[in-house]
Amino acid sequence: MEQETKQTKKPSLFGMIFQPGEQFERMREQPTIWIPLIILSILGALVGVLAALNVDYATMPGMEGMPADQIEISKMFGIIFGGIGALFGTPIGYLIVGGILFGITKIAKSPVTFKQMFSLIIFTSFISAIGQILNQLIIYAIGSHSMVMVTSLNSFVGAEGVMGGILGAIEVFQIWYYILLGIGLVKVAQLSKPAAYTITIIFFVLGLIFAAASGALEGLAQF
């Protein structure tokens, strides 16, 4: 009876903060998707709304000198579309990342199922969501229009362009996320530690490359 009770226990989102190893064990036995996915989608929508609130629309390219009422209308639409876009974009993003990782782990001869991998991505992404909400709330509280994460390395350096993008991606909660992802690939996907950590490092480096490209494009947009 004790063994049966243990097998039916579901992983907890908040357990990822203090007991991630236990959650990964539960995830392997009973992967959970729907309720955590709904919660993460709502949190994603909250991040989208906060991010839109923290944008200084008056200084955006093409909006300089625009009347205040038009700026407010643009801000309202930005908040609405930011929230709706994040609400639906969050699960799609998890699905894409989960699918890519599932394909990679199957090539590595992992016995993991897609449901287990999708659950793994959702639960580890809870850490990223906490970081994004915390950062957006701090930016809103201090009245800053900077989109630099205050928990990133770039908050201390203030670099722009490619270097700003790279330093902005080196962020406390993102590093935490990648550490948990590596552990999850070992415990849930049952990969060897070298294989799991190699995959995690590759994804981290790809994230830095995308951040650098984003920083470069942002720099070009200012000219």
C-alpha cells in the first residue's frame, strides 16, 4: 500500500525550488502536464503584461513626438497583445523545446516518453518564470524602462549590442534552470551525466548566440 501511494504522488511545481530531485523521481513515474501548463501559461501572460507596462513607448522608434493620447492607446494595445501572445505562446514554446529535446534524447537511446520530456520542460521552466516575474516587478517598482534583467550580469555592466545580449542572458534564474534541466535529463530521461550535461551546455550556448544576435539587431535598430 505504501509503494502504491508513493507511485501515485504527482510532482509539485513549488517542490522544484527546494526538492527538485524528488520531483524528477515523481515525474519519471507519473509525468504531469495540464495543470502545471495552465499555471505556467498564466504566469507567462503576467510576464507579458508586466513587460509591456515597463516599455517606454514615448521613446520607441517612430513614436517620438506622438501625442500623449496616442501613446496611451499604443501602450494599451501593447499590454493586451503582450498578455494574449504570452498566454498562447508559452505552451507552444514548451512544446517546441520539448519536441527538440525528445528527439535528441531518443537519438541518445533514452527510454524517455514525450509526456515525460514535456513534463520535464514545464516544471524546470517554472524557475525561469519566477525569475521573469521577479525582474519585471522590480523594474516596474523602480520605474525603470530598461529591459535588462536585474538579476543578469549586464545589470552590473550596462553593455549594449552583442555584448549586452550575451551578458543579459547570463542570469541567475536561467543558470538555475539549466542546472535543473541537466539533472532532469539524468533522472527523467535516464541519460548518462556526460550526455545530459553536454546537451544542456549546447542549449545554453545556443541561448547565448540568440541573445547576441538579438542584441546586435537592437543595436542596429537604434541607427
